Amino acid sequence: MSYRVLARAYRSNTFDEVVGQEAIATTLKNAISGDRVHHGYLFTGTRGVGKTSMARILAKALNCLSADEATTAPCLTCDSCRAVAVGEDIDVVEIDAASNTGVDNIRELRSNATLRPARSRYKVYIIDEVHMLSSGAFNALLKTLEEPPPHVKFILATTESQKVPATVQSRCQRFDFHAISTDDIAGHLDAILKMEGVKAEQAVVRRIARLGNGSMRDALSLLDKVLSYDPDHVTTEVVDELIPPAHDALAGALMTCVAEQDAAGSLAALDAALQSGRTVERFCEHLIEHVRTLMLMKVCGQDTELVDVAKSMRSDLGATAEQFDAPTYVYMVTLLEELKRNVKFSGAARSLADAAVVRLSMSRQFTDIDRILERLDEEVAPAGSAPSTGGAKKKLTPTHAAR
Ligand SMILES: [Zn+2]
């Protein structure tokens, strides 16, 4: 199969295909069928949530040549629909404000806007990242927004609405695009994989969806990466190669030894992990993810949605999670993160890792020492002062808690 970038190949083409922004799609459809299409729209929301797709769908709906007027169901096959879909229509002008910040670009837009559209009903200007425009450009744009020719529509898109002047915002109808839910992203990925004829493990698809963090585009580019490894199968192994897994057998073995305060066993587990071909840095990442999983299960309960763990694994991991308290997990994550940073720049990565693992195995003692010190703090008067004659009990040092 000749490879296409998924986010582009599977961009939604109609209001009904839009994923995760159904309310906005419905409102726009109602505006079209009620002949109440505003002359200016402001689409806000983080990257990859469908702003540009929605802008192009609206442009197609306004200009589809197969209909006599704006339609909620553009045909997708006429010259206009096809040109808009790839961002190359003469009447639907896409401007990336990030690279056209100047007032001249908007002046040019203004003088063009007075001309009638070449073949369609409307001239539609889609200005992406509109917050990047200079203040001069915004002023020029405002003039057109205040008295737009009847054949002109503006669709402004931004990831940072707070940087768009209030004067511009007040001339537009604003739509806030929300982050897309993991369920919606997973459903879309599933559908795409089916169409591509790719076999995929359900848990892995969900994991990719979750890693998209509400952005369909990020999830799709992750899926692109996975498929470039193996175009026919989406498997745990491939995803583990690219992203640290939520839990990992070798990291699990090490943590079992850590729980038993068995430093020798922990060192052997580390050795086994590195023998399997992972670098110290890589194994560190896996270990951090594993400890994070245990921490969240400890704090939020073993059924928490915040970690991506198969049902069958949950009771075992949940039991392991109980072996440490939350402060110990925080200490471990900090320790491992520091290790990960240090091994990057050190010629003695292995020694640092060995030392960190021994320290992990003793973490119970370290965190207990903190508690012992705290108790001591309450009992002992400050160094150098005369023995307390009762009354004020002061802290020895204020720093222990920060460790
Ligand atoms: Zn059409």
C-alpha cells in the first residue's frame, strides 16, 4: 500500500463525520438550513481537535456547486468541494497567519474581498493561527469584519483566543472546540484501522488514543509511526518500542525486589533488563511509567481510568501498588527522573543506574528516615542553643520534607 499520512487521508469531510465536536457541527448545520450563517466565525481550541476540518466543511457547505444554495450536505465531488478539501480553491483562501503576520497581507485580502467570487457563492477566508497577526493587521481585518461585503465569510481559527483582540472577537461568532475524549479518538482509530485492513489489539488502540491527550491529530500521527514499523499489525511490542508501556514485566520484576528491600535481587533485575538490549535511559523511562502506574493505583484505586492497564493485570498490579505509600512513590519518580537526566550526560551510566537501584531498594528506609527526623525535629531544640527548659519546641531544620 502506498502510504498516506492518516490525519490527512482521514480528515472528516462532512458535518456528520466530525468526531468529538458534534454540538458545533449541529449548530452550523442549523445556521445553514435556517439561512442564518454569520459573516465571521472564531474557532478556538487546542491543536488537532478539528478546527481546520470544520472550517473546510463549512466552506464546502457554503459553496458546493451541486446545490443551488448553501447546503448542509456538500456533495464532495464537484470542482469546488474537491478543491476546498485540499485547500486549493480560488474562492476559499486559506491563510496561515503564523507566516503572514503583516498588515500588507491583510490589505491585499481586503482589496481582494471586494471582488466577487470567481465561481462560487461566497469568498471564504480561513485564517489559521489568527492570534499571530500584528496589531496593524488586526486593525485592517477589523475594518473588513465591521462592514463585510455580503459575499464574504471569515473563519478565524486559533489555539490562543486570549491573544485575539476583543474588538475582533466581538465581530465573530465564537465556537470553543473541546479536547476529544479518549473513547471518541479510539473509535475513530478503530474505524480507520478497519478500512486500512490492519489488525490491531484493542488495548493498544486505546493506549494510542489516550496518548493523543485529546488531540485527534496527535493520536493519528502516533498511529502513523506505529504503522511505519509494521503496516499490517498494531501490537503491544511495536508500541512499546515507541512509547514506554504503563507496566512492564522487567520493571515489575525489579519493583518486586525493591518492595522486598532486596538490593541484590534488584541489581540482578536491572542487569536482566539491560541484557535484553535496552539502554539505561530507555529502561529508566519504562521504570518511571511503571512506578507512575503503581502510584496512581495506590492513590486512586486499582480501577482508575488514569492508567492504561488491561483488566486481567489490575488485581496483581493493585496488590503490588499497596506495598509502598504515596510519598515513597513520589520519591521514586523523582529519583528515577534524576537518573534519566544524569545518564544522558554521563560516561558511567551503568554505575549511576546501579546506585539508583540500590537506593530504590532502600527507599523505605529513606522515607522512614524522613519521618524519624521529623519526629526528632519536634523533640530536639535547635543546635547551639541551650537545652530547652520546656515550652517552645522548634524544628531542627526545615528541609527534610522537601526531599
Ligand atoms: Zn460539491
